[in-house]
Amino acid sequence: MKSAVILLPGLNRDRDMIAALTKIGGKAPVTVWQTDTEIPDVDLIVIPGGFSYGDYLRCGAIAARMPVMRAVAEKATKGVTVMGVCNGFQILLEAGLLPGALMRNASLKFVCREVKLEVANAGTRFTDRYAQGQLIRCPIAHHDGNYFADEATLARIEGEGQVAFRYAEGTNPNGSLNDIAGIVNGAGNVLGMMPHPENLIEDAHGGSDGRALFEAALGRAA
Amino acid sequence: MTLSNTIPITDELVASHGLKPDEYQRILDLIGREPSFTELGIFSAMWNEHCSYKSSKKWLKTLPTSGPRVIQGPGENAGVVDIGDGQAVVFKMESHNHPSYIEPYQGAATGVGGILRDVFTMGARPVAAMNALRFGVPDHPKTKHLVAGVVAGVGGYGNSFGVPTVGGEVEFDASYNGNCLVNAFAAGLADTDKIFLSQAKGVGLPVVYLGAKTGRDGVGGATMASAEFDDDIEEKRPTVQVGDPFTEKCLLEACLELMKTGAVIAIQDMGAAGLTCSAVEMGAKGDLGIELDLDAVPVREERMSAYEMMLSESQERMLMVLRPEKEKEAEAIFRKWGLDFAIVGKTTDDLRFRVIHQGEEVANLPIKELGDQAPEYDRPWVESPKAALPDFSVLPAIDPADALLKLISSPNLSSRRWVWEQYDTLIQGNSLQRPGGDAGVVRVEGHETKALAFSSDVTPRYVEADPFEGGKQAVAECWRNLCATGALPLAATDNLNFGNPERPEIMGQLVGAIKGIGEACRALDFPIVSGNVSLYNETNGKAIMPTPTIGGVGLIDDWSKMARIGFAAEGDAILLVCKSNMWGTHLAQSAYMRDLHGRRDGPPPPVDLVHERKAGEFVRDAIHDGRITACHDLSDGGLAVAVAEMAMASGIGAAISLPMPTDPAPVLFGEDQGRYLMTVPRADKQLLREVIDEGAARGLVVAWIGETGGTELKLPGTRAISVKDLSSRHEAWFPGFMD
């Protein structure tokens, strides 16, 4: 199973993501720099979290227009598994690979805490090692995680089972519509989520609820 | 605005640069002529209090700064301490008080940026941050605005840069109404054989400018930071710099990448007094001259004068001396990260600091005298008067349960969750203990079992009441917090915040506190390896409480054995580790007296350093041997608050029973020093006996004072309080105040 992590200036959870992929997949991912126009043949492409280009202009807006994102889009079209976490989710939205938008948190403040997530669709290639409706712990750390989509889009993604994770038990930290924490595209091979499963994968993190997500995404690739 | 170099030097101009007449005379004597306008600016930048430590140097020299693990003590960008396995922890704390009061978001943000840069300038990747914040009273009209701005600024910079904030302090007191304190701490990890210093070596080598472009922001900032405030302070807003954490993150990656190539001979970040201070320090430390060509400096504004370029405090900039043969490689790395790279000068052998602008020499000064031979004062000081122990025998009675509820929901003892949830406490995936415990703990990446513990402490009201004892206490409490996690305290950084040192009573506070800090550091083998002094924290002649913040670092061999403050289980025996079976006795200067009786008189609790060391070693050994299940030190609010905090951290209740004098207040709320609470499974009678006996054998009292269990906290002589109720009251104050 081969994976790749996309690197852009200002991302800062790249090291966390590389550590998680290495520990769970048993092999370090390759890294691909923003100006690269080709991504090697891998089974999983991950855009990690952070503040690409300082979140200037709009979160993910500048990053989404870098050359490497054209290569990510091509791979996604071919059905390669792609995952964006936090800023990675914002970049996938700005690149048009996922529907909707992420606005500033309703509190207007950055928030870092642990929340509960409900696995809203355990039938995706990212979530099939969880049970449908399972509650998992997961940390969040973001300023712009307030998911928004127009009514028609929202109805479509809800109807098609594209909502992968929801904030559960009143833990919605940012005002997201329908408590949405993570969604997949129509084809089901691209996932974007605000929470950080890579920060809950081992004893040192105080739990490993995030592991199954990586096992699923990497296992599929194997 | 363009400031020509030919502006006449008048007495007013000299005074407006913060230079006293005798200091100006010293300049005239030194160079034998009238300085140019740019030169006056350079002297002002180098000889102000902030950069030269002219009032404090004499006393700072008395602090212990070495030890078997110390690789680099004070004088560089940060201190460096060996943690074994070829690795070192690099750390420092620095204030950004004045800018944060004028412009809270940017002031705090650039404070964080500055301290992070100090750490990675030395070749270390930052792994942890803390910040100690002090504000005026909650109902002061500026306080809310300052808290909101400072917290957002600290988070805005640190979160984007990508360092976990693992600890800190927030305190409110009327003495900070006109001067808030923002003390930022950062620590990084480096290989012991790859530490980079600022000392330039070699003549004729390129001096390279890296990072962001130079603008007019922050011109004169260091001089501003060395002056008292008056009512016109708002006019100083343009002297505050603007932070760009994105550029700083790129600068970090570019610097670490460049350092790997072996190209860097010397490196210095541009902090206070920017290009001036960094160039002078590199040259002066290396006994070399420096020549700068300002026409090569990357600028973001037009028609900047030499004066402005030399005094700009634009952020995210570095100066390096590079190996000429690696120049191309170095430039490619910086271009890749979208940063500026320009050769702006060279090292020389004449010990002069020369600045060329548009073909004209605008400054030519002796570099040593500017840098490490700046003026030094022995300012007059008077010892702070010692207070007698007040008579508290006629205090109105307060029910202990009511007192506890009031304390844990008060501005100073309530939960700081509202603050630290705005900081990324988890990034890098190594945070083992987040804010809210005794110390923040971060795993050493790449090592199976090692971790580092961090704590920031000072009790300003103790220092005000007795600077010497208060100085000792700040060190002891920091050391104690590290011990309470099981960490071996390694070394500390000090951030000394005081009023105007030209007043003998303020100077007396500074001298007393430094003496106390020195005594405690020596007794506890806890050297000071870096630090910062912030004086003139006064508004309209009213000084802050003396606030010598201590940031300490400890080493944990095996984090799986580390202790936390929350009760681990029901049915654990609660043990109080203390000096005598008088339990608690000292109420003067306690949070209880301040917040429940409005009394701020009397001496602070004394610190017995011999006992402190014994108690800390005992606790550490017990944690290391896996004998105890939780541990917490006693500080503000004494025994009752400490037990409540352990209960709230776990949701498990406790019942405390120990012999009570007629007035239970000293036992429950006294702030006697050198005390810890720890828990041992009650069922393991033999273990319990062994722990108590071991304490006694070491000359400590280890008293079995209660048991964990249930959902209520029961203190002797009062009603039980549900832990849920405690928690909701504890959590409510901050959001209620801010939101």
C-alpha cells in the first residue's frame, strides 16, 4: 500500500499525518511538493491540515490553485482514494472536488478540543471499519470549520449518503449545518473532514479511535 | 515620510530617543564627534533597557547559569540543555508587554513569533509553547478587550505556525490595569552537535539577509518598550509590529533545511531593534566589524531612510553569515519557500559597525562599545520593608464549603479552558498533558519513552510582600509543578517584569527577587539558562506588582509512569506530603484572604528550600517507582482547592478528614509551601504503609488525610459539594466574563 502526502507552504500537520500513515501503514508516505505536476502511482493521497498560504484570501483558496492540485484532481477522477483533513478539506472544497464551503466558526474563535463523531455512513471506503452510527472520539483544531451548502446541495449529499461523519451528542463546535464534520464526493473516493483522526491513533494520544479510518483507507489500497 | 541623515541633533531629539544626558555625553566621548541622526538611532536602539539590560545586568550576573547538563547559558538567543541521547532542549521566555497593551492582537502575536524565532535560530524545531498573561481587574474598562485580543493573538500566531501551547498562566490584578503582561515561552529540540550560535567567525564573509521584507513597522519599538506609559499611549500604536505566522513557518522550514547543508556559520534573528541589534551582536560577539549596504536590503516600502531601515522591527527576518561556497544552495532553499535572500554586507577586521546608504556612509561606530560594552548601572535600591504576621484571630467566620465554591469560581482560580481552547494544544501529536494540570508534557519525538515537562509560575503578591521570599517561591513552585508529573527539573528561564528601576524601591524589588531566585535555583540545582527583563511597567507612576515569571523544563524518563492531577480511581487513599503535622498554617497573602476577606497584608509563606528539595525528590521517586496513582502540588487556595482540582479533573469525589483546629481556614486554605497531594490504592495496605514510612524516613510528614470515591467532595466541618456542581461553577466564570 503506497500513500502520498501533499506539501504546501503553511501546512503544519503534515508531520502528524506522515507519522500516522507510517505507524499504521508500516511504510512512510512519499511527499509531493506544491509545484510538482505529477503524483507518483499511489493508492492513497492525503492533504494534511494547517494554514496553507496563511489562510490568506480564504482558507485553501490559494493552495487549491497550485499545480499539484491539478494532479490531485486527475487522480481523483481516475478513482484514486483522496483524503483531506482540516485545511486539506478546505483545499478540496476550494478545488471543487467536494461540494459546499467552510465558513468561520459560529463562535468566531479558533477551537481546539475533543468532540464525539457519529459515523453517519459506514459504507464508504474510509469508514467501513466502523459500525453504522458508531460514536468515536476525535480532536478538532480549527478556525473555519462551519460547513455550509445551499439547500439543494445539502439535500443531495444527505440523500446520497455523502455525509461520512457528524458531530454527535451536542458537540458541534462550529455551527456546521446538519452537524456535518466530514463528507465524501459522489463517487465515494474523496473524503474531506475537519476533525483530526491522525491525532488519536495511539496510547500517547489517550486513545486510538482514529486508527480505523486510516486502516480502512490504507487497507483498501493494499 | 523620509528622515534625512542630516537632521540636527538637539537635546529634545536625544531625549526623545530615550537617552539620558550622561548617556549622550558617553556617546560624544566615545566617537569624538556629534553622531549622525542614524547613529543616534542606533545608539538608542542598542543602549535602551530592553536590549542592553543596563539596570539589571549587575544583578543578573549573580544567578546560577551552569550545570552538568547546560550546553548554553544566557547570552545567546535561547538556553540549551542536554537531555541525553545526543539531543538538547532549547528554550527561553520573553515579554511583549508594552506592545500588547497598545495593540493586543499584534503585540501578543509578535511576542509569540519572536520567541519561536529565538528557538529555531539556534537550530531547534519548536515543540512546545506556554504563555503567562496578566491583566487588570475584570471590571476595568480595558480588561476584556485586552484578554480577547491577547488570547486571539497568541493563538493566531502559534496555531498557524504549528506549535502546541501546553501551559501558561492567566491572572487578574488591579496593578496591571495600565500595563498588561504577555510573557511568551517556547522550547524546541535540537541535536547537541548541531546548535547554531550568533557569533560571527571569519573576515570578508557575506552577511546575508533572509526572510520577510523590511517595512516601517516597529521603528523605535525597543525604545518604546523601555519607557513608562502615560495617557498618550495610543499614539504609540505605529511602533507595534505586525506578525505574519505564515512567513515565520516558511522561515522555520527554510532555516532548518539550510542548517542541514552546513552553510551557516552564524545566525541571529532580527527581533528588538531589528537589523541594528542583530548585526551588532553577530559582529561584537565574534570580535569582528560589520559593514552593511542598505541598498541591498529587501524593502516593502518606498524611500525608506537609513534610520528607518536600521530601526525597523519588521518581523520574520534573519541575518546570517554564510560559507561563500554554499551561497547558491542557500539561495535556492529560500527561493523555494518564497522568502527573500540578499547579501547585505560583509564581516570586516576593524571592529567598526559601518552602514552605507545610497553610496554615503551614514554610520561608522565602534562595534564592541555598541554591543557587549554598553553602559551598565548600579542603580540605588532600598530593601522592601518586611511585614509582620497579622492577627487573623478575629476574622468573620465563613463556611468552608462556601469559601471553596467562591474561590474555584473566582476570576483568578476559575478554569482557564476559555483561553486554552483557543490554542492548538495537540498539534505535532506529542502532547501528553495539556493545560489544566500541573505542567504541560510533550513526548520527545523519535524516542520510545522520554518526555519533557513545562511549567510557568510566579505569585506576584508574594513577591510584592517580600521580593526575596517571593523570588524563591516562584522558582520553587515551578520546580514543584515539574516534580508533580514525575519530571526531573533540568533548568529554567526567567522573565523579570518590574516597574521603573530608577525608583529605589522598585530597584529594591528587582534586587530582592533576583537574590531569591538565585538562592532557590542553587538549592534546587535548577540553573537559569536564558531570560528577559522588562522594566518600566508603569502607567502614570503606578507600577505593576513585581512579576518574575519562571519557566521551567523537566525531563521524564518514561512517560507511561508520569503522574496526572485527576484522581485515578475510587477507593484511593489521599496522602498529604508536607513539612510538619501542623498541616496548613499560613493565611497571610493567600488567595483566601484576598478573595474572601479583602486582606492583602502580611508576609508571604516562607519557602524552606531544604524541605522543598526533599519533598520533590520523594514525590518524583514515588512516581518513578509506579507507587502512586495521581499527584498534585498545593498552591493558590491551599489544600481545599487542590483536592477540588483533583476531583474536578476526574469527576471522582473525595472525603477529607483530618484534625481541625477551632478555625479550619489555615488548614484548608493556608498556602504553606513545599506540599503535594498524592493517591495510593487503599486496598494495597502494604504499599500505603511503605509510602508513608518512606516519607518519614526522609524527614517528611506523609499524612493519610482522606479517600477518593463517590460524586461529592466532603471537607471536614462543612456540607458535601457535588463534584458536578464544583465543575460547573469552576468552568462558568471565564465564558461568563468574556462571551
